[in-house]
Amino acid sequence: VDYFQLEYYQQSDPVGTAKLSGKINRHRHSHDIDIKPCSDYLFKVIASEDWKGMREDFRMASDTISFRVDYTPKFKRPPVVKERRVRVPRPSRTDTAAYRERRAPLFEEVGKTPTPPPPPPEPEVPYNVWISWHLSYIDWPMCLDYFEFDYYDTVYNESTFKKTFKGPFQPRMEVELLNEKVPCDEEYAFVARVY
């Protein structure tokens, strides 16, 4: 044997991804190559005898071996988390509580200014927590199994709310959560994880 070569390709696309390394010194026992994570690859080592151009080199290939690099993806850019006000629908004109029928004033009420009723207490305005992110925010989207949103109490070091979102994933993801479950507070942190 004069030199070795390494042939490798993705199992899902043998024709489009087939690669052959350069000549590897026969005294070496390893060789580094670049592959994509979370993809099944097939490898074989080819031992060759160099005929110095007199004729085609004599080659013998090993058995094919499969290999896969598992990888947990990471965010290259954090998702966008905003608190948005929920629009409360306005009362319609047909609503009798909002538009009472007018009546004629009574005799004893003429010339007097009526005292207005006390204003009702303002209802608490509901908010939604809006989370948005793109698959391009992740370094290897093909490795993504699920996305986890965690609302974390930084004082007591515990999760108060956790929600998991599984695929299939669109190129752009948007999720809304009611603020009753995730109220906005300085003592809490929004944590997004990908697995």
C-alpha cells in the first residue's frame, strides 16, 4: 500500500454529497474531514498502490461504515420577546348598557344638575407575551427537535412556567402567551432553549 483515501457521503443523498479525500500518507492512522451534524454518513477507506502513471492505481476498499454526529443546536441570535397589549373590543351601538334610552326629566329635576354616577373601576388591561424567532437564528436547524420556553424566577432559582413546542417548524415562529401565566416582573427571566 502506497497511500490511503477516504470516500464518504450522506446516506440520504449518495450522489449529491459523495466526496473523496486527497491522498493520505500510508503511515497515518487518522484523517479529519468536515461533515454536517445530525446526518447519517457512510464511509469507506480505500487502500491504493501507486503505479506512477504507468497504469491506473490498484485500489481495494474496506467495508462501508455508518456514522452520525449528534449535536444540540444553539441560538446564534436570541429570540424576540415582547409584551403586547391585548385589544379589548369596543361596545357596539346596539349595547343597551353603553347607550341607555334617554327619558324626559321629571318636574322636580328641572333646573337641577344631576350628579353623575361614580366611574366604574378600570379593568386590568390584559397583556400577551409575544415570542418570535426564525430558523436562521439557530446554527444547525436540521438538528432541532423541539423548542422550550421557560419563565424563570431568578430569586428562588426555579421555573414558574415552562412550555414546549414541537415540530414541524415553520421558517418563522410566533407564539403568544397570556400574562396571567407569565407576568412581567424584574425578578423573572425569559429563557428560550433548543434541543
